[in-house]
Amino acid sequence: MTAKQQRDDAIAQMVATAKAALEAGPTPAALERAKSALMALCGRKELFPLAEFPLPPEGEIDNNYLIYEEADGGYALYVNSSRPGQLSRPHDHGGTWAIVAAIEGEELHRLYRSPVSDTAMPQEAATLTVRPGTAVSLTPAGIHSIHAVSDQPLLHLHLYGKGFAWQGERREFDLETGTVHRFCLKDLSWVIDLR
């Protein structure tokens, strides 16, 4: 069996476990159970060698590799291979749930309460450092921002209820200006398909 076949089998097992956990919907408790399955997959570091998921060229921050997605766009799994310095503003995921777990490296996730109106800004509620052995999960209404916290590269798995091409309108919040940017992910040329 090739390394890719071993990885594909492990991914299929993780997805089956996540589906069983989320059968009744993406509640916080169900996402916690699915999160455990994704963290277990991250523990199989040999399945995700940096040679197969290389960092981007100098001057760029990250590469996003699509390694699994169902025909209807559900249960999409990406490998994020990132240089130090990754940063994002608070954002949601277009109406889908998300789980981020670490194979290597650390990043800080700030978690926010959803705003009470379309023009209000989200309020920070908690922080969590995602490193090997930890993960963060977000409900379909969840909002988070990402902040690199070390000078080491990252190799993380991102599991979504729907792949990028299938997600609805996303919101990104500029806390400094108090503005909301709404957009759909249409140009996915930055995603490298390795299925």
C-alpha cells in the first residue's frame, strides 16, 4: 500500500467518525467528538510529510492543499502549510462548521461572540492556541481570527462541513475601522488539489 493510500484510508476513517458524531447536527458537543477524530489523524504525522505538502515560496505565507471532499462538497479536508506570520481578521466560514487541528506548529485563535446586528462588531470571548494535541472547532455561526505565535512553520488540518467552493457568503470584520466585508470564495486558484 502506498503512503497516499494509507493517508486516504486514514482520512476515510476520520470522516466516518466525524459524520457519526455530527449526524444530529453540528452542536458544540458533536463538534468536540469530531474534533477528537481530526486530532487523532494529526497524530499520524508520517502521513503528512512536508515533502508532499511543502511550504510556499519565500515571500508567500501559506499553501492550502485540498486532500478530501465529497461529491456534494461536504466534509472537505485541507492541509495548511504555512510560513511564520500567518494572520487573519475575525471571520466566519460562510455558514458551515470548521475544525482546525495541528500536525506541527502553533497558532493563536481568538474566538468571538457573533454580533447582534449586521453592522456591529463581534466581541472577543476566548483564545485558544492550536498546537499538536489541540484543536479548535467552530459552529456554523462561529467567528475566529488566526495569529501565528511562533517562528516555526505550521502544518495544520482544516476540516469543513462544506468545501470552499460550496460555502455561502463569508463575513470578515475589520475591528479597527468597524466595517464588515462580505464575500464568497469564487477564485480558488490558491487551493492546490491533491485528491
